[in-house]
Amino acid sequence: MPAFVEFGGMGQVIAVAVFTVLAVISPGPDFVMVLRNSYRHGRGAGLSTAAGIALGVQVHVAYTLLGVTLFLVRAPQLLTGVKLLGAAYLVYLGIGTARAGIRVPEAEAREPAAPRPAASFRTGFLCNALNPKTMLFVMSTFTQVVAPGSPLPLAVSFGLFMSAAHLAWFSLVAVFLTRPVFRTALLRRQQVLERVIGCVLIGLGVALAVSNLS
């Protein structure tokens, strides 16, 4: 039985919306990926990453609307598999980023060749879609306003709001970080920054792998 959103009161809707926005702007893997792609490859790559993240949110929204999220939560082995896959992806990205930092000559400002927009989009999408914590966040948020029998368009609208919040925030981050004054400063510290970002991604992956999602 699909779960639908029931807007029982405007105050409740506003509270959930504010909670969603606060969760979106909290630093995490998505933020690190937008930072990484924006300063390395430019505004287009950052915006493509933001768009991929926004679409990744819709994967979790679809899980919730179809009731699959609840099934995953009640199937520990399957949820653990999703968790480890997401953790492995973060560690993989972290190792690649850290290795890139080692290859960069110290104090040399260098702009790496920009990848195709599809590559940045895919990175953002996978980073979000493979994060079980985002899945559980979407489910827990929906349950605050979801009730059987509520209109499907309202549920879809709330899911789109979640994606729009991600897209808006991370697009702002990408635009801010790619302003010439900031990007030039970041590129001049590329060696250190690549290593730091790589270590952060690896740390986030390890933390996700050992986390208890129950």
C-alpha cells in the first residue's frame, strides 16, 4: 500500500519543511562532492553535481512512496549491503582524490580538465542515492506528514520540494565556490585540499560502514 502525504496543519508542514532545509545544509558527503567538483572543474561541474544529488533524492522518495524503505529497514542484511556499497563508493572517491593531491606539485595553481557534465552528474547522483542515511531521513520526514489515503499529488509535491531544496542549496554552494577569487585561492592550495577532501571522504565512508542504522 503506497504511503501518501497528509498535510494535517500548516504549522506541521512548515516545521517539516524547515527541518528538511536544515538537514540539507548540514555538511556531509553531498557537500564534499560539490566542493570537490566545483573547485576542481568549475561551475558547470558543480551545478551538474547538484543536479545529480537532487535526482538521487528522488530515488529515496520513490522507495518511501512504494513502501520499499520499510522493507529495507526490516531486512538487516539488505540494508547492510546498501550501507556497505555506499561506504565503499565514498572510500573509492576519497582514495582517488587523495592520490590526485599527491600528484599535484606543491603551491602550483592548476586547473584540472573539466569532465563531461554527465560524469559530474553521475557522481552526485550515486553519492546521494547510495547513502542509506539519506534514505532513512526521507522516510522519517515523510512519516511526520504521511497517512494512507492522502492525495498522491501532495506526496509527490513534498518529494519534489526535497529535491528542490537540495538543488537550490548545492547550486548556491557551487556558484559561491567558483567565484574567481575563491576558486583561485583553492587551486593554489590544491595539494593540501585534495588530500584533506580525500581523507574526509574516506572518513565518511568508514563512519558509514561502521554506523548502526537500526
